[in-house]
Amino acid sequence: MNISLIIAENLKRLRNERNLSLSQLAELSDISKVMLSQIEKGETNPTINTIWKIAAGLNVPYTSLLEQQKQDAYVIKKSDIVSQLTDDGQYRLYCYYSNTPHRNFELFQMELDEGCKYTSVGHPEKSEEYLMVLEGQLTLEVNNETFILYADDTITFTASAKHIYFNSGKGILKTAIINFYPV
């Protein structure tokens, strides 16, 4: 199924479950009512930051907007995942497992081109991020601290605040990221 249609269906369902009008969600998410309407109709493919803002406005995990019904046992191949991209395509996010009522975490692979950075607006309150560098060198800024991580290094942090990923090494930076949402 087309990712725009999955987002459209989930946005409409989540907004209606909360009895929010498009105008109310526009205020909560800082996304225009027109843009929300276009997303809900599947007329546009929103950027990663737009999805994060909508998720924050709805107070749901990012992947709640990307979830698709799955079978009990299944293999996920990267080639089958529709990546979420920044406008310039230098940051790519692949969602392997989304948050569900029975799973309070999300698993992503992140790719960031050499010399590029990506700023995350933050995740829902009390969320935790667990990150492992698979390839490359990551400079991470979070909570006014800077951390440098290499392949096989890990870090965990409270993810509700803005954090910045910077590929400070050679080649493509690849990381595995788990966003955990305590109950």
C-alpha cells in the first residue's frame, strides 16, 4: 500500500478518535489546516518533520501514523520498506517495527549522508531513544551535550527534547534506533 494512503488513513482515524477538528489539530501540531487536509486525503507525502509534528500534536508515537496491519509472523526486508526522507534526501529513515498496543517501541534504521546533519524535533514525553552506530561516525547533540560514537557504540537518552544527528565520519552513517515509550 502507498505510504501516503497509510498516513492518510491513520491520521484521519487518530484525529477522529480524539474528536479533533482539522483546525484544532492544526493548532496542536503547528501544521496548517490545508496541509493536514491534503495529508488526510492522501494528496501529499508529508516530510519526516511534518509527521513528527503531527504525532506530537496527537500525542502519539511517530509510527502510529505509519502503521500497517501485519500478520503474526513475518519477515521485513529493507527493500520492501518505504523510506521516509528529508526534502534533500540526505537523511533516510526505515521503520522496521512500529509502536502497537502490544509493542511500546519502534525500531528504525537511519542513514545519513557524509557531512550532513538532521535535527529531530523530539518525541513524546518520557520517551527514550536507544541508538547503535552500525557504520560510520556519529556526532550527537542532546540536552546541551555532544557525544561522538563509532561503529558498535551505543547511547541512550531521554528523547522528548530536540536532538541533532551529524555524520562526522567518512561515507554513509548507518544506525539502528529504538524509540521506547514507557507505559
